[in-house]
Amino acid sequence: MAAQVNLREIANAISNIMQEVDKLKEMGSGIKCVEMNVVRMSAMIKMLELDITDVADVLGA
């Protein structure tokens, strides 16, 4: 039996992660490795947003 998934809770966690990545981007400005990895992290988080947050909105979760 599959565990029940709370899409809204996951969507909120994704939003919180994106906020932390934005903070990291500001703090690491000028540090090339941070700047490059923040871009990658932002892209991965965006894919999660498209997959989870949009579905949660459509389903009204």
C-alpha cells in the first residue's frame, strides 16, 4: 500500500529550498563555483516546481 502524498507540503518545501538557493546566490556572489552550482540547482528546483507545484495547484491540494 502506497503512502499518501501531501503535494502541498512538498510544494512548500520546494519553495523553501528555492528561497535558500536565492540566499546562497547572494552570499556567494563573486565565487565562481557557487555561482555555477546555484544555476544548476535553480534549474533542478524549477523542474520540481513544474512537476509538483503546478500539479498541486491544478488538483487543489
